[in-house]
Amino acid sequence: MRSILLALAATVALALPARADEVTVAVTAIVEHPALDAVRDGVKEALAGAGYKEGENLKFLYESAQGNPATAAQIARQFAGEGPDVIVPISTPSAQAVVSSTRDIPVVFTAVSDPLGAQLVNDMDKPGGNVTGLSDLSPVAEHVALIKEILPNVKSIGYLYNSGEANSVSLLAVLKTQAEKAGLAVVESAATKSAEVQGAARALVGRADVIYIPTDNTIISALEGAVAVAEEAKLPLFTADTDSVSRGAVAALGFNYHDVGKQTGDVVVRVLKGENPGDIAVKVAAGTDLVINKAAASKMGVTFPESVLGRATRVIE
């Protein structure tokens, strides 16, 4: 009888969430801006929904690299040394730093456009090792179609990006392919740090008909500088980041990043409950939102067609 009771107790213990000193989730992002912050908060919400609550049975660590890849590498090494149960790097630079720092601690990356191109995994379906996660690969073809729908006479797209960010380089290649299909030219302008964003935006004035910003953390962290140029030059600015629309972009078709965080948190829960991350397929996050900003459109000389107004999931007046 005693052995049966012990076995039952062990089974119950395995089914319960681990104690505070046993469950630690360490989260890091390359920079703080609304989309990445929303991912972090979504992760925490999903953990709480699964019974892992901060202050009760979860230690939730968070560090931002403040846009500095060297700091991202330092944070990754710090987390690897502390040995949390799971590390959640948000964004490509942070994910690359974390994956390079540990082969033992489970890693669930998120908000990474091209996990294969960033060399985080070799196979999306069977990542292997200690790594899995979510991709937020932008629907670039739909972005090009949206720009043409709003501005039928557009001939060229100005691509504002950080040439040192792997996901932005991958998205540039996708954009060129989709733009060529639509009969549009792509004009590049790069900024490698936030202080260069306004100047890089200004370099597109007179060379492109619109500005298009991908899910690029450097550019989005300094978005207001690009918006100021766009307003002054009447150069419509579109982004792939829906949270950027309230900050002055004309429109964005993309993910609700809080939902991306919750989807990521669901994967973290699976790992905490014993699944091997290498056996969990890397998936593209689900769901897209169309967000438009009427005030920004007015400042940049844009009028939305009824077809766009009718299907927008959120309209900022």
C-alpha cells in the first residue's frame, strides 16, 4: 500500500506546476518598442493561463539589449549561466545571441521572420536540439497589394531598414520579388542604428513614391523620425508592424503581437511540461490585422478607398 501511495504522490507531483525555485522563464528582446513589449506581455499572459504565475510558482526574468547586439550577446551569456528552465528571445538578433550561447537550455524564440536564414534551425518541421519557436514572417505580397490598392499610381517603394538585421535582409529579397511581379521598383535606404533612421528616411525623398518599413526593430524603435520626414515630404509611410500605425504610419497589415506572445507562451508551457523543444515544429504565427490611420493619411496626402476602410480591423482617427 505504501508503495502505491508513493507512486500516486509522484504522479500528482509531476502533474502540478513546478515550485517558484524550479520554474524560471528568462525573456530578452533586442530593444523595447510596443510590438516587442506586447510579445513579452503575451508570453506572461499565456503562462499565467496555464497556471504559471509570477510571485507564486514562476520567476519571470526580462532584459532588453537597448538596440545593441553586443549587449544582446552579454544578456544571452548571462541567462545561459543562470540556467533558467526556458529562454525566450524576442527578435532575430536576440535569438541568434541566445542560440549561440547554449545547447542545453530550452530556447523558444519568437518574432523572427526567417529562422532558417538566421541559422536558428535547419528544419522548420523538425528543428532538433534545444530550439524551437515562432516566425512572424510578414505577408509581403499582401503588403505590396495593399500599397497599390491605396495608391494605384505608385511606381516605386522605398525600403527603410537596418542592413545588419538578418530578418530585414531576408525580407528585402522577398519584397524585390513581389515588387517585380507588381511592376514596382524598390529603392533601399539603410540605417544601422536608431540615430540614423531620420537621415535614412530623408534619403528616400524624391527617389521613392512611398516608404515601407518591415518588422525591423532598429527602424521601428526610432519610427517618429521617419514619420516626421514622411509628413514633411508628403511621402506615405507604410509598415509591417501594426503597433506602428498609432505612432504615425498610414497603414499596416500584420500581426497582433500580443497574440504572437500568447502563441509563443503556449509553446513555452509545452516545454515546461516536459516536451523536447527540438521535437516541436517551428510555426508561422497565426492571424493578421489591417490597421489604418486617417490622421496620418491626411498629413501624407493619402485618401483611403472604401474597400480598405471596409475591411480594416482597426481605424485610428
